[in-house]
Amino acid sequence: MTKRILISLSVIAAVAAIAVGGTIAYFSDTETSGGNLFKAGTIDISINDDDGDGNFVWEEGATMEDMKPCYTDYINLVIHNDGSDPNPVNVWKTLENISETTGAESEPECTEQGGYWDSASKACDWDGYNPGYPEIDDNKVSSIINYDLSVVVYNATGDKIWWQTIYTDDDEVTVSEIANQGIYLGMIPAGGKMEVTQSYHMQDPNTSTNWAQGDEMAFDIKIEAIQLRGTAWLDNKTGAPDWEVIDGTDGINGVLTYIVKNPTFAFSFTGTAPQNDHNYVLAAGFTPNGAGYDVDTQLGTGHSSATGVITITGDLNTGSMKDVKVWLVPEENWDNGMDWSGPPSWPDCAANFLWETGLIWYEDTDEI
């Protein structure tokens, strides 16, 4: 029998074996992974008054009554990240739907604005001295109310882990200037909370003159919590103890993007550093009192251009970093960890840093 015939017979035998089925067995093994589950977490916040005395109910709002020049009133609140299966969230706050009305009329308010005060009816004829002109009352009290804002963040066990000041009265930022603008407050860890202090200060009598008497301003406060998307914002700050964010219009800031859940910490940072033509280190850690991630870790290095522009990228094994700060640090303030001796030494060196405006949260999936 030729070789070709032998091959043909082998093929016929194999086909026959398949047709019979079950008469020929092969060694095999099968393993099955059961119980797999894709489970989505929750984003669910709750809000209450700052001291738990029940005087402030979020749904009903708060009233600042009988305000006068130089008076200050507060609407403080606590934001809890307490869903059934909470995730860390970034939080924004917006003052919106501002409505300004005449409210109570008074003779000083009327006459200062050129109106005619009718003593009998106790009412103002706003165009009394200018017949035919539209009745006008300047109710723009939002332009003479300075707005202060600061936050403190606690983790799930009640440790104070982070704080910053966003506006102070000295900044002279008015309600009208920040109306309808989402203000980033920072990150709240899963199970944690954020204390928000906000004050409304009516300016001194040089600006808060009689035209504002009796006027009313109604507004909504919107708090929005959004899942972490792997973005952190760095800015220049004043340093301890307030850590006030310096006016962002100076252009000195940066953005860090990273993959929230990944085997490695893959990131990209770009921004404008406080110092031009200078070596910098992008670093993570620096959690107060040893709470959370307390290891100083160099993420990458870079050199700022003649105009301060700097870019740093990396992909490295750091292990999980949860509720962690990220700084852009001058080279002279880094030696396998923070070196506060500089030069310049602390606190003068603070002006040469970029500081986090919210914590980051990265989970190393190899550790799960």
C-alpha cells in the first residue's frame, strides 16, 4: 500500500470515530469560575446643619434677617457621603436662581434714588420727580455682599484629613461675581463628611448706603457630588494655617489626570509652575497626623519652561493611594521625601509649590 493510500485510510478512520461519538475519549480538564458579579457603587450624599441643632433644614433653606452694613451672617452645612455603598466623590457648590426685589420700602431708600415718598401711603413713587420715566429701584444687593467660603474634610473614622479656604472677606468677592459658577470644594472619602463654612458680609456704609434698605435677595444653594473621574486640580495657596487658594486668574495652576482603578498609577500632569526654568518633583502623600496614605512618593520629575509651563507623565507601581494629597514641589524641597529646609525654608517655600485643591483616590487592582 502506498503512502497516499495510508493517509486516506487514516482520515476515514478519524471521520468514522467522530461519527460514532463517545467511543473514543481524550484526556481533558475544565475549570469554572462561578459567582462573578459586576456591582455598581452608589453616589448618595445628605446635608444637615453644622451643629445638629435643627435650626437649618436643607429643604427649607435659611433666612438672614435684618442685615445692615458691616453685618455678617452664616449658612453652614455638613455634607455626608453616606450612601449604602459609598464611593469617594468630588463636590461642587453653586449659588443660583438669584432673585432681587424691593422688599420693604423706606423714605431714605426712596429719596436717595430720586423717588417721591408718599407719607400717607408709606410708599415710594420711584419716578415721582421724573414723570414719564420708568420706575426704577436698584435692588442689586448681591453686588455689596462679600462671600467667604472654607471647607474641612473628615474620613470615615472621623479623622480630620484635609482643609482649605477658598474665599475670605479680604478677597472682596461678592455674591454677584460668583453667581451661577460651580465652585469646586474638594473630595469627600467614602463614608466621610465635609464641613462647609460660608458667610455673607454686607459691605461697609461707603457702598451699602440707603439705596439698599429693605431690599431682598433670594437664592438657591446647589451641592453636586460627582464620582471621581481621575482628575485633580492643583493651585497656588497662601500656606498654613488657612491654605487659601490664591486668585486663579494668575494662571499658576495645573491638572493631574490618572486612571482611578488600574494595576499601575498611570498619570499625566500639565500646568504652569510658580517658578520659571526650574526643576520640579510631582509627589504624593503628606497626609496629616499619619492618617491614610502617609508615605512620601515621587511620581515624576519635570522642568518648567521660561514661561513656567511644565508637563510630567508616568506609569508606576505605587500601591493604592486613597485620600491622598498631590503637590508640585521644587527640586530643592525634595530628598526622597519632603525637605522643608529649602532654601527657602518653610513657610517661605510655600509660594513655590502647587498644592492640591482636593484629594485623590487611586485603587491598585493588583491588591484586590
